[in-house]
Amino acid sequence: MLSAGLSLAVGLAAAAWLCRWLMSGREAGPPEPGPSMRGRTVIVTGANSGLGRATAAGLARLQARVIMACRDEKAGEQAAREIQEESGGAGELVVRHLDLSSLRSVRSFCRRVIQEEPRLDVLINNAGIFQCPYMKTVEGFEMQFGVNHLGHFLMTNLLLDLLKRSAPSRIVVVSSKLYKYGEINFDDLNSEKNYNKSFSYSRSKLANILFIHELAKQLEGTGVTANVLHPGIVRTNLGRHINIPLLGQPIFKMVSWAFFKTPEQGAQTTIYLATSPEVEGVSGKYFGDCKQEDLLPKATDDAVAKKLWDVSERMVGLI
């Protein structure tokens, strides 16, 4: 009885906290149709489920040519068929294999894009892994830092020339409000001395923001913009590595359905940054709910951003 009561109390407290934190995003109405993306090519990583799928679907409805970069090609093909059915055949969907936990896969994906695509108008770095047990990528990097930051860092750099030739073009990176709890520890980026799955996720999301901070400076005058966003808390399978106690699962499901954003709501800011004339020429900024937001000082530290860039270049073999 005590255990059940405690679980209920914790659940209600969590629900109240989530209400206060998320209601601003839930109050937004359905997205208005954006500008036509006919003739434009967009890459979306992690496009077979969750936010990525919703982003791909939204862009397809705007007539974009969407390259769905997926680790699971079979799931990607299934998602593409479903999106085509839902959108009445709008846009064009192309599925390509991309495993961000393998730098070899990233390089192979980019080679194919450069060989086959005459232009690239928008690159959306959406895929991610959330609070997984300690694991390593193919090259031996801690999984969250490797997938969420290093894989996208390499891919973006390899596609920069194509983006510049296609200018005006855009780079959009999905981060998280949880960056606030991350720190860039250059003495243990691989979390070999100490691993906490929550802090490691936050570190990778802080790295996303610092990456865009430095990238935007390097892209000045090229016609390529780079911005970063947080989608809020969204009902996706991103939290598959989180273990919810059995007694707490019904409460968690109730809270998620009542207060979490749907993938379609969560994708609004990504689609906004990828398509809206309102942000044409805007670069190096952080957005939530389609509005610019302020960042903590640690996310705009020039010296840390530049050092992280230099270290990342060495880690992925760019230099």
C-alpha cells in the first residue's frame, strides 16, 4: 500500500511539473502550411520514426524531395510508403542507409549523396540516441556522444561543399533543453573514467549547440545558415532505454498522452527552420516553439566551441 501511494504521489508531482514546463508548447495550434519546397532537396536523419518521420512527412506535404537517412532501411521504406499514402503522393521520398554509429557508414552515405544529388537545400540533423547503457560506436566512441554529435559533425562537414553550391541553403540541428545539465569535459569526452547516461546525453546535446555556434561563424558570407532547436518533450521511442517501474508505467503513459507533444507538434520548429522565409539569413541561433530563445553562457562560449570543433575534427579523422 505504501509503495503504491508513493508511486502515485511521485506520478502526480511529475505530472504537475510537466504541466508547467510543457504547456507553452502544447498551446500552439496546428501548423499552418509552409512555403512550397518543390524542387528542393532535404536530408532528414532518423526519418523512419518519431520526430524524423513527422519532419519527413511535413516536408513531403510541402512538395520537397526528402532523403530519409535511416539506420534501418526496411523501417525507412515502410515509413516512406505510409507517408506517401498519408500525403496523397505529395513530394518525393528516397530512403538511404545511414548508421551514425559508424564513421565508415557516414562517409559512404555522403559519397553517394555527392555523386547522385545535384543540390542539397536543407540538412536536418535529427537522429539521436537517449540515455542508453554504456556502449561504444564502431570506432570506439561513447555511443551518445558518437551518434548525437560526432556522426552528425562528420556528415555535415562532408556535405558542406554541396550545401554551399546550393546556397541559399540551411542546416538544422535538433538538440534538447537538457543541454543545460551537460558539461564538456575534454579530459573524458569518451566517458571512460565516469559514465552517467543522463549527463552524457546532456553533454551530447550541449555539443550540438556549440557545434552550430562555431559552424555559423565559419559559414558567414557563404549563403548557408545553421540553427539549432529543442522540440520539447515528445512522445517517441527515443526513451526506449529508460526503465519505468511496473507500478509507474500506467501513470507515465497517462502523463505522456496528456502532456507530451505529438511527433507532429514536436516537428513544427524543425520544419519552420527548414522552410520559413522568416528565418532566411538567420544563423547561429537557438529556437523552441518556432521562436528564438536565449542560451546559457556555457552554450555560447567561443573558446569551448572552437576547441570542441578542433577535437572533433581529429576524432572523426578530418585532419
